[in-house]
Amino acid sequence: MDNIQIKNEIQDSNDNTVRIVFSVTFSDGTFIGDGAIVITRAEWLDMTGLQKLGKVAKQVSDNMLSTIK
């Protein structure tokens, strides 16, 4: 992953979650324009921007790029 950008953080007060909307560009030019992960509001409040990027990178790596489970 060459570039990860957090595009928006949308709070849902009904279930105390936050949707982190992101985009990712890979070294070969492949692009994910609008990905999203959902975390708890409590987790979101405790995270720095760098930690949020790390969380997104881990989710993309673990769930979207892994083809062997």
C-alpha cells in the first residue's frame, strides 16, 4: 500500500459506532476509492490519526488482500 487516506469519519449515535471511510492506492496503481471500516465510538475516541490509519491498513491487509485463510 503506497497511500492510505481517511476521507471521512461518520458517527452513528444510534449504535455508538464510527464508520471510517478511506481510499487506498497500491504500488501498481490499483485503487480502492471508497472503503470503510466500522469501529466502536469508544475505540475511535481513544485513537490518534496515526492509529486510525494503522487500523485501516491492518483491516485492508487482513481482510481484503488475504486470499489464503
